[in-house]
Amino acid sequence: MIVVISHQADRHAERVITRLRARGREVLLLDLADLPHRATLSIDPGGTTRATIRHTRAAAGRTRASPSVATPAVDLTRATAVWWRRPQTVELGAIKDPDARGFAYGEWHEAIYGMYQLIPCPWMNPVHADEIASHKALQLAVVPSVGLRVPETLMTSDQAEAREFVARQEGRGRRTIYKIFAATHQVWRETRLVGPADLAQLGSLHLAPVIFQEYVPAVADIRVTLVGERVFAMSIAGGPAVDFRLGLGEASTAAFELPPEVVSSLQAMMRRFGLVYGAVDLRLTPEGELVFLEINPAGEFLFVEAGARHPITEAVADWLCDPRPASDPSVIRTPDVATP
């Protein structure tokens, strides 16, 4: 059985699950938001280790107030591969007391993450590796050690340091961009160039840190999707100069051939972080240099399939059918950071 940890509205999960089922594979879409009202979780760590999920449904002919009927339990420890795609959170809105809700959330967190440890098959990606690699500060500290350039960057909540950074870029004839650490369903912000209006708002910077970065002029953005040992690159040109996500419809996209040394560097980065899957953003400068911006361990790939004809859905399905661990799953460590 292959387990996909995501949700019903995830088009990427839906596409891969369809491919897997067409190959005759048993697949479970595990949506954690089904807990606690539409599913139950049981863990038996005894002699016969089991971690089961059991969904419930309304019985035919019963009212909404009537008891639900449980479906057969699915033993998650039977999984042969897990895709950690877009995990949701348990739905605890019915608990109105904030202290009780916080307590319940903590209990669910411990049970769920304990359950993960009982699924010893290969994961795309291992939970701890995904969490570590998601931190942008660590990404930019590690990546130079594998041979890729990163923009000069400052992450700060100090307005004086931010002003000094922007002034330093200006003194070198460069502009500065700013961006958020992580987007959510509720809040999404594009990457923007720092302007006078933004400088005037730096007095509120102490409320939350911001990423300031040297603006890298480019002839194209390069999106690289890595699945196991397979590498798929796409160029994005002719769209917005700062954030290609704002104008994919007007951009020109095509398959892109990465230099072998860049492929080697990206694969070394994946091994360093213990990742199986990653979506990397690079910028191709007018001088032909590829500059690393970030890696998203669960980044989208359907737009790359459409824009470059890369078979990424098939690649993900291939790996889940015949998984190869990224690293020893028993080893949990923070990747080494390059030292001067």
C-alpha cells in the first residue's frame, strides 16, 4: 500500500494517485483534517505493531444526530512508500476553550508523529528532512558548500540593519528585494523590490522579520524539479522581472538543459538534506551564471509538466512504486553548514 499524506483538493496528489491506481496499486489518501470528526486513529505499539486509521460515514436513512458507521480500519504500518505531500492539521475548531484546544492539539501532534515512526518504509520526503530543508536560512548557509552561488541576504527584524543592507546594495549598484519566509493559505505575498514606500514602513519591522536580498537580474528563471536521481529543468522567460509566479501565463517556457556541474551540485544538496523530492528556483544571469534562490521540498510541478512536457507525475509514481531511500532513515541530523 502507498500512502499519500495530503488532501482532496490537492491536484498534484490527485494526478499521482490516479496514475498509481491505473497501475493497479493500492493507495490511501491520508488527510489529517479528517481527524477527529471523520476518522479515528489507533496505535498499538505492542508485539504486533499497528497504527490504524478508520474513517466514519453517516449511515443511510439516519439523521445527522445519529451515530456514524465506521469503515474498515486501514493499517498504516503496511505502507511500502509514503509521499509527504501537503499534510493538513487536525480540525479542532469545535473546542472553544483555547487552553483545551491547545492541549488537544498537543496530544494529536504527539500521537500522529509517534505513528509516523512506526511506518519504516521509504518516504518522499522523510518528515524530519522536509522540516530541516524548509528553513531558508539553513538553505542559504548550506548551498554554497555544494558549489552554487546564493544572493547576498539579510533576514532581520532590526530596521537599522535593514536600512544598512539596502544602502550597501545601492552602493554596489544593486537593488534589493524583500520576501516572506513562508506563505500560508491565509497570507501570500509576492517577492517585491524595495522602494521608498517600503523604507518608510521599516519602523514596523520589529513585529516580524523579513528576508532582504540582493536583486539578481536575469534573462530567465529556471525551475528545477528533482525526483530521486531524475532532474527536470524548465526555463521561464519574458514574464515579470522579479517574481515569475505573477505572470506565468505571459511567459515563455521550455525544457532547459542544466550544465552537468549544476546537476551534480543540486544532487549533492539533496543528499545533504536527505531529500527525495525538491523544487528548486534558480536565476540565469545575462552572464550565464545560475544563482540559487531556494528549494521547496513540496513545491508544485504540474505547471512544469505543462510548460516543458516533463513527465514528473510519472517520475513521482515510479519512485513510489519502487522507492529508494534518500539516506539512512535512522539518522536524524542537521546538515553540515559550510564554514569559512
